[in-house]
Amino acid sequence: MTHRINDYGSVASVVAAGGAIGLVPRYTVGRAAEGLALRPLAGISATRRIDVLTRPENLHRRSVQLVVMALRSAMAGLIAQGA
């Protein structure tokens, strides 16, 4: 079974409860919690998904639109660099 959790602390809690493994970006969970082990992975193709959380009515605000456009531009630049 696969489940996507968009909060690294929650991922750590689910894994600590047992019966699961989690895939998290390096340096996002700090030191391993008791009973957890962090292991680097190599040779896999993984992507990161960035979510913008906002109220629907705020998506019409120019300031929010500018931030979303800046995030998209930054991500496009990273993808072009192969980061």
C-alpha cells in the first residue's frame, strides 16, 4: 500500500508507529527520532512536489499570484539546472 503524507513530522510519526517506511528529503527531519534510522538512497529517480496552501479567495490577490509565479520560475530554473 502507498500513501502520500505531505508533512515530514507526520511521516516520522507514522514510521515510528511501525509497519511503514518513509521517503523524505535529506535534512528535513533532523536527527533520527528514537527507534528510527535515516539511510541515504542512491540510484533512484525521485521527484519533489511543492504545494502552495492558500484560501481560494486569496488566489485572486496580485501579491499571491506574484509569489506563485516566482515559485514556478524558481522551480523551472532548478529543473533546467538538473538540481
